[in-house]
Amino acid sequence: QVQLVESGGGLVQAGGSLRLSCVASGRSFSLYAMGWFRQAPGKEREFVAAISWSGGSTYYADSVKGRFTLSRDNAKNTVYLQMNSLKPEDTAVYYCAADRSYGDLRTGRCDYWGQGTQVTVSS
């Protein structure tokens, strides 16, 4: 059983930056693809970014390309989402997710989910 805990959310002005962290429990963290999703009030959950188990492959939603960077440190069982040039439209609850299948992760078919962390971007 894998447990995911997100942190780093908060309130920031447009154009600012935040770094989200996701710490995973368990002994097989390096075998899981990891990613982030987000959900704004009244909207469906959407994919943000994903990273392979090795960290060698990443994939980003068009809405965040060039602004967000996903990385992982397997020695620390941690995934980071660096968010720069934040916009009000980025406001949402951000969820960390994990799955052994990179393809399943990208489509939201994830075995494990975190509790979410709120990101609010003001104008």
C-alpha cells in the first residue's frame, strides 16, 4: 500500500511561483510513475503532468507547458512540481498520483492518490 502526502500549496499573486511536494510511503517508490492532477471548483479533474519511474520521461498538459517542471528524487521518495509564472486559471486543488503504468497515470487511471493541496493564484 502506497500513501501519498502533498504539501507546498498556498496563496500567491499572478506571476509568482510555488513548489509542490509529494512524499510517498512504501519501499517501491522508484517503480511507480508519478504525476499531478488538479480540480477547480465546478470543473472536472484535469491532468497536469506525469513523470516516468526513472525520471527520464515527462509529459505536460498544454496549459502548463513552459511554466511547470516535474522532477523526482527516488532516494527521498519525493516528487516535485515547480510552478512558475502562475496564472489565476491555475487555481485548483492539486492531487499527487501514482501508478505502475505510465500510460494509466496519464489518463487518470491511478492506483494511488494523495489528499490534495490548495493552490490559489490572485490577480
